[in-house]
Amino acid sequence: MTNGKFELIQLPYAPNALEPVISEQTISFHYGKHLQAYVNNLNALLPGSGFEEMTLADIVGKSEGGIFNNAGQILNHELYFTQFKPYQQAATENLPKGRLAEAIDRQFGSFAAFREEFQKKGATLFGSGWVWLSADKDGQLVVTQETNANNPLTKGLTPLLTFDVWEHAYYLDYQNRRPDHLAALWQIIDWDVIEQRYTA
């Protein structure tokens, strides 16, 4: 935030680095147009709102209406876009390690079982929204469906991993095949980032 204004985050990879999972064209619209619009909208709504000096997370936790919708979408997208790493054709699966991997195995039985539940909740969320893996204050993992701009932090949870199921996140690449999009995303998750969120 500069001079009370929020700015578009910088991507930690090139716009074409996630192909073929997410195309450069989708990044250009999803990040360059949709997220930029949320940033512009929030900045226009802040003057005189009482939220001018708050962090994004504080605004999401305390606001409603248009300010909440735009702040929530900025926060959700920042967590979304910074959880990826460039696509690499690999012989082995891209899997979590460390304490998060142990927690997933302990709570879900296996990574495969967790992935199945996560994808199912993403595929069955009606309309627009997000599916999240979060941690509660005791480090227990929770998978939730959140509609529209909602974020698990409003429930006292720490968001770790999210898949965006708004159509603009996948329609250019997958058309109406949301489950295919969700299944492909695991290839580009940066589990080091998710582990840092979990252990912070």
C-alpha cells in the first residue's frame, strides 16, 4: 500500500510460466484485468470510509458491502496468485512436505484423500467462489467452500491454499470443465509457500 492506496501485486513468475495449466491469456485477463479492477474499485471506495489506514486483512475482517467485496477479492487473489510456481514437466507428483504433509496425512488419511475432498468441494460449489484449505488456532486443517469474495479469516481461520472457481479463472482454458481445471492446478502449487503459511 502506498499513500493509503492499494496496488496490484507483482507476480512471482512470468505471465506464461504456468502454461499449460493456466495460459498467459488467462493470466492477462484474470490478474491484469479482474484483479486490477478490484484494486481500483477499493481505492475509489476508501476515502471517508474509516478503513483508509487499515491492512487488507483488517478491512476484510471489519467491512461489508462493496468495500468488503473488493477487499476480499484482492486478498483472495493475492493468496491465489502467490501460491503457484512455474510449471515443470516432472516424473513425480508435486506433493507437500514437512509439517503440513504430516497434518494432511493425519487428518485426511492421505494426500490423495485430501485432494479428492478438496476437488469435490471446488467442483460442487454452486455459482462463484473459492475452495480453501485453512488452519484453525490449534493447527487443525479445515476445507471450506466460500462464496463470492468470502475468506476463511472471517471465521477465525488462517487461509493456506485456495482454488478460484469463479468462471473467469478458468473459462478461457477449460470452458465449462471446472473439474479438469481443479485437477490440473496441483501441478503448479508451490508447497513451500503453503508450508510457510501453515508454520508462520
